[in-house]
Amino acid sequence: MNKKNLFEVDLNKSSKACDPCALECKKIDEKINNRKLSELKNDEVAHILKIFEDKE
């Protein structure tokens, strides 16, 4: 994985996610495992979305 300065990348013009975000998206995709969102249990959704919690 190449380290890039995230401040030098204009994410509004990027067609690709940064490496950390892409990795998290891949993990979420694996957890959903081609199921419809309506098929997920509430506790699964909470666990999947945990990565977006504010850590302050």
C-alpha cells in the first residue's frame, strides 16, 4: 500500500477511494455477503456501521 498525503489528494475529483477507505468498504462488502439490506439483522447493521463512529 502506497502512503499518500491525504491533504494533497482532491477527493472531489477522484474516481477512486483512498486505500484506507477502500479497505473498509471491502470489509463491509464481505460482511453483507451479497444480501439485500432488508435481509440484515439490526445487530449486524450496528456492527457493520461501527467503523463510522466518532472516536473523540
